[in-house]
Amino acid sequence: MVGSRIAWCCVSMGMLLLMGASQFVSGLGVNWGTMSVNPMPPGYVVKMLQANGIKKVKLFDADHDVVKSMAGTDIEVMVAAPNDLLFKLATLKGAADAWVKQNVTRFNFKGGVNIRWVAVGNEPFLTAYEGQYLNTTLPALKNVVDALAKAGHANTVRAIIPFNADILDGAPLPSATRFKAEYLDQILPMLQIFNSTNSPFSVNLYPFISKYQNPSFPLDYAFFGGTTSPLIDGSNTYTNALDASVDALIAALGAAGYPNMPVVLGEIGWPTDGNEYATRELAGTYNQQLINHLQSNKGTPMRPNTFTEFYMFGWLDENIKSILPGAFERHWGMFFYDGVAKYELNLAGGTDAPAQTLKNAEYPPYMSAQYCVLNTYADRTNLSENVAFACSRADCTPLFPGSSCAGLSLEQNASYSFNAYFQFQNQDPAACNFQGLASITTVDPSAGNCRFIIGLVKSKPSTSRSDAGSAFRPKNYNNGIIVAISALFLSNLFCFS
């Protein structure tokens, strides 16, 4: 009994997912975010996706250049209407029709872009938003669904809403979990729409956050290695948090009248830098075990012998996302910013298909192979001020405690900061001075696991921006359910011997 109570508390690290039949590549997708200085040009990214056998891509907006780059491929694309458009789509007559025409119809023709999904907002009921989108998401969804039908896409393009875990009430057992009562008047009509349009329920999951919030939180539930304290829920036994989390959502859907509604995991992954638990080793292990588990057709106790459709978060690192939640926010990619894989990963894991190992981008469009570093004999009177200036305008998160560059010397630390700023400024020679403290070199100053970057050539500016949820993901840190259940777990940990 004690063991089962402790095990279920571990569920905080994973909330909600999907299970539905499929085979390799038809179930695994990736999130493609573009919140970066000089992000990799879309054409390079598409070639990477094709080389790695990726057939599903989820975007955070409907950026023209990004969407257009997938024309003529067989990649299934999910475009998105960001949260800041929800009010307009909900209230302005014709706004949804115009949005669908501009972002779906113009691309969705034979030989064009294979748009299959429209995400209406991103985690709009997130607690951190304090109800900002509570009354606009449902009418926006209705209007987008109607607009898709009027444009002739009803049978080919589905509208969904990626939700966060805090729409659930955090019950102590999966079978007892329900949607929060305060959301039911919005959730129930949404479920009716999803059911009538044959759309799944989409949720995002970030197990890393439980460990980040509570260092004592055990990793065995996250890494599918079994546990000495399984959760017993009636006749069901749970040995990992993922299965328990999936069944918690399934139970909530069943209680709402939709026990068979499919579920899609919109985001899941593990970061590689910016925190002591965000390492390439842990990320590679977690993502491989996750892929193996979800593609194995094992299912969950409530839905055995089923398969999960899921979108890994993310494809590439994004170096200008907000770090207010944590320094690791810029390091969720399976690849670095330049398309270099961070670890080995078999994307066909859990299937009988041949191994599909990660393949790097071919010939990334680097700027010149030069770096900005600290002058050895420079007067260092103003060194700290210049380092602070550089890091306030570039990405220095690898220097944070527990990160890949945290062990650098004072001189190396300054060089990393100067170089990050220099690359962000497109290697402008004037950006490598710092009151005479720095100079340009062609010698790579990288040390150990600390990689000094070379920026990518600046490409054509994007015609639209990513959803603010992509830049700042407060869901990871303000999730009421995660906080509550993590606290409960820790309480149990100290209360029971």
C-alpha cells in the first residue's frame, strides 16, 4: 500500500499521452521551433527530416517560409494559430475564414504541402495564463472548424488544441482522475467537436520538470527501468509514470463520456543543457527508452496492445527562447542549432523496422570559422561588465551551474561570452572588441564538452513569428498538478520508511 502511494506520486513527472495503432514513422513526429538567431534555413531542415525518415512535423505557427519548404514532400504538417490570435479568431467575423485561406488552402493542393492538422492555440488553459484565453479558445475552435469545412478541408484537415497537464484534477489514482471542474463548461463542448470531426485529444508532457522542481524525485519512473514501488490501482499495476499518466487522461475522457477518444502527445522530450539534470547522456537515454516504449505496441493497462502517436520536442535547439523558467529552455533539441546530433538515437526503436539512426545536416551554412576570445594580456578592469553585456544579448546558458561549460576557467568563461555575442552579431568585427579585451581568432577554443559555436549565415527573415508559448513555456513550471503531486510524493517519501 505504501509503495503504491509513493509510485503514483511519481506520476507528476508525466501527465497524459496517447495510444493508437500505427507503425514506425507514421506515429513518431517532431516539433520544429524557430526561436533562434539565424535559425537553420528551412530547406536544410527539410532535408534533415527526410534523411531521418520523419513523416510528421508540428509547428508553432504557420510561418510562410517554413510551411512552403515542405511542399512536394510526404511530410504531414501541423500548422498553428498562436494564442495571441485566439481573440481575433473567436470574435472577428471572417477572421477564421481568412486565416484558413492564408495558412491552409494556399498550400494544401496536389503537389503542395500536406497539411493535416491545425492547432488552435497552445496550452490555452495553462494556469500561468490566469484565464486569459479561457473564453476565447472554444469559439476560436468552432470558427476554425467551420472555416476548414467551408474551404473544403473537413475530411483532410483536423483542428485540435494542444493542452497542458493542469487541465486534470490531480487525483491520487489514474482511475479517479477527472478534468478540473472549472474547465468542464469549456472542455465538454470541445470534446463534442473533436468527436464529431474524428479528431484526437492532444496533450503535452514534460517529465524532466518534475526532476528539475524536486531533486529528490526518483528517475526510475521516467526512464522505464521499473520500480520497487509499483502503483496498484485496482486490478491495474503501473511500473512507469508514463502509463499511469496516459491512463489518468483516459479515465478523465471516459468520465466525460468519451472512453475511446484517441490521444496524441503533442510534445515530449528531455533537454541537454542548462541544468545538472539536463545532460546529453540523460536525454539520449530517456528519448531512446521513450521511443522504444511508445512504438512497441505495449499500450497501457487501460488500453493494452496499442501504439502512441507522439511528437518529440524538439528537433533543433532554439537559442532565443525565454530562460525565465530555466536555462535549459534553449536546449530541448535532439540536434544542436546547426543540425549536429547530440547523441545516438534509433528512431525505429521498439519496431521491427531497420534501425533509423540520427543523421546530421549536410553542409550547414556556417559563417567563417572564426571566434572572438579574451586577449591574454588585456587590462581586465572592466571584464565582468563586458561579460555581463555580452551575455545579456546572447546565449550564455551553457555557462550556468550544472551546464556543459560550467567548469571553464575565468578566461574561458569570458571568451565563451564574447564569442556568443560575436556570433549573434553575424561576426561583425566591431562586435569583438569589448573595450580592447577581445580579439578574433581562427583557433577553436572549445574545451571538453563545452562547444564554442560558429553562427549560421543569416537567411531571409521569417514572415511570421512562433507562438509565445514556444518562446516562453510557463507550462513547465507553473503546472498546478505537477507541483501538487510532486509535493505529495516528497511528503510520502519523508513520511514512510
